[in-house]
Amino acid sequence: MSHHDGILTVNLRAIARNWLALSRKVGEAQCAAVVKANAYGLGMVPVARSLAHVGCRTFFVATVDEAIELREGLGEAPVIVVLGGVRPGREPALVANAIWPSLFSVDAIARWQRATTVADVSAPCVVKVNTGMTRLGLDLSELANYVASPEARQLDVRYFMSHLACADEPAHPLNREQLGRYQEAAALAASVWPQARRSFANSSGIFLGAEWHQQLARPGAALYGVNPTPGQPNPMEPVVSLRLPIIQYRLLADSAAVGYSATATCQPGQRLAVVLGGYADGLQRQLSSRGEGVFAGRRVPLVGRVSMDATIFDVSAIPESELPPIGAAYIEVLNSELTVNLVASHMNTIGYEVLTSLGNRYQREYVELGDLPS
């Protein structure tokens, strides 16, 4: 192990337990897993393999390349769906790798039908409808027109899905409005694709209630410890810890400005620790003079501006006799105490962004499943 790298530890057992908890929450519905963006920065293939071990059979990614990588990592059995659809010319790659595209426009549907006709296969797909997110999806009028066409019955639709916009705000009226629109759309879809399973709830949607569960839930962020119920206790286990190596201690003899733009001033007798890691590694500048770490069992404040490759902490509370030597000294900036949700609040952002911003310079270590039952 290099003593000069930040160490990002990913607890695969916690991810698996989170998935199992969500599976119990959705009852008779199936529970899939969203592993896009490299499993929110934590490692798509090891995360997906762990989830497959405990029973997950359907995985959602964002791009065709992610899907191909995941197919190579998981083998032929699991269902893999590309949420970002299929761009013109990439249809053969999906057919060849048994990957299902999410089709959210009439043009995409037509292209998929042409590609599968040329390949002489009935390739499965997913159809997505817009119920209020106004991002991707057929509008209800487009769906109604398409299902009335003779081509509709030739499409091998396995999932019929939509996406919630405000599920993390349970009282928001759009949640029930979207449910009503989705139920209307699902009735249209069932008239031509009775085999298609209904999929609606994301992580937070699972906690809205059984009406939103439908037949297949698609949790993502909750698997990785992000709180799906903001303002309430987090029902999910923390998943990540991040340790950054201390590369210099500094005991101030005089008052001194600290960091870029001299936004912080420290006094004589304060002891500072400079760690290797900054905004190039996902510690966003919003943490400047707001963030904190854990060192020698104590919370220590971040001082001054976060820079690209270095961040400074005030470790004055740690007696000199307890300071580990350089090469064996780390400050934790994510752990079970400094959760991804707490760090997100310090950054004035959301847990999704904290995780997906974690840089590629970290040494990643995994807590394996061990004897966790399948």
C-alpha cells in the first residue's frame, strides 16, 4: 500500500444489506439496482457482482459503454438496461450483447425496430413515458398515437417506466400527479404490451408508499448510503470511508494567513496538518472553512480554501505525543460519522454529487461480502 495515496474504502457488505432492506421495503415488487456513473463513483463491476450475489437480477446504467462493460463483468444472465437510450448507429452493439435500451422517443423506437428487423431478432427493450419530469420520455399524446399503430405490437417491451421528479419531498403535489399520469399511461401500454412490467419508483419513491412501487423499483443513491428520506433519520447504512494522508505538520510561531486568498488566519500555537487531496479529488471548494475531518478520534476543522491537491486542517486539539508520523498519518473526511449526507450539507449540494465527484487518484479498497447470505 502506498502511504501517499488517499484511500477510499467501499463496503460491499453494506451496499448488499441496503439492497436487501430496499427489497423488503418494496414487498412483492422486484428490486433492481442503478449502477450508472461507475456505481456512483464506487466501482460498477464489484458493486454489481456483490448485488448479483444477494439476488439482484436487473441493473440500470446510463450509457452503452457502461452496459457493455457490465455485461463483460456479470456474464449473460442479468438484465442490463441503458437509461440513456441508444444513439444512432449503436443499436447493433446492444443487440449483440443482449442489452435493453430505454426508448423515450418515437424516433428511437423506429430505429430500434429497424435494427432488430435487420438482425432478424425480437430484441427486448424498455419504453419510457414522461409524467412530469420533462426530461426523457414519450409524452402521453405520443404514447397514445404510437400504441394505436400496427407497429406497436411488434415491439418487445419488457419494462414500461417513468421517473419521479420530487420523490424526496413526500408532500410535493407532483408526486401524486405523476402517479395518476403514470397509471393512465400504463393502462395504454398494457393494451399492446401486456407482458411489460411497470417500473416507477426510484430510491426516494420507494418510501412514498406501495402505490409507487409498481412491479420493479429502481434504487440508486440509497444503495450507496445517501438518505432517501431527507429530514428524517437515514434508513440506509453508510457505505464509504475516505482517508487522506497528512504530508506536513506546521506549528505556528506567529499569526499567519492560511490558503489561497488569505480567507483564514490562524494564531501562534495552532498546529496545522496539510493533507494530499483537494477539489481535483472531489473535495469541492464549498468545503472551504466549513468542512471537517476525523483525526486521532477527534473532529478537526478544515481551515481556509480547499485547493486542487491539498487541504488544511487545524489539529491543535491533538496532543503532540499523539500525532502519528508522516507516512502513517491520515485524516478521515468520509466515514460513519462524517457521512456522505453530512458532507453534502457542508458542500451545499446532494449526496449524489459527493459520491460521483470522488476522483480517480484514490486507492480503492473493498470490504467483501464474506459470509453474507445470498
